[in-house]
Amino acid sequence: MPRYDYECETCGKRFEARHSFDAPLPSCPEGHATVHRLITTAPRVLRGMAAPTSRNASKEELRSKWAEETPKLRQKMVEKLGEETVSKYGGTLNATYDD
Ligand SMILES: [Zn+2]
């Protein structure tokens, strides 16, 4: 069963829980009922990787990095979460670099 990150809307606590997409949302470990799932997407990872050089990186460099890295990230996500999940929730993983 896949594992997801959640954030409590009452106290802001972040936690991990395993459950299927169809199951109801888990509740906060502190007992609050309202939580939302945090979707981890590629751009956050990509920005992290590009951050140290972003001041000097041209748009073309960023675009080529995106073109090179995104299929790899997407493949990892597919291996971990399944094609259907990535297609449905991957969002920007399925998109091309557009700044
Ligand atoms: Zn809470």
C-alpha cells in the first residue's frame, strides 16, 4: 500500500500514513479530524537540485535539465506508485518545462 504525507489543518502537524486512494483520510496523530494530503511533485525536487546554480543557469539550461531529469523522476514515481497514480496525480511530471 502506498504511503503518503499529510498535514493537519488544525495544528499543522505533518505525518505519514499508508492507505489507498479510495480510503477515507486518516486523522491527525493529535486527534484532529481535518487533514489534507501533501502531493510531492517533481518541480519541488527539480528546484532543489537546481537551486545552487539557479542564479547563473539560463532558461535553456533549466529546460534541458528538466527534459533530462523529469522522465527519470517520473519513471521512479511510476515504479513506486504505479502508472495510473502518476498519470492522475503527477501533474507537472506529465508536462513539459514551461516558464
Ligand atoms: Zn492536528
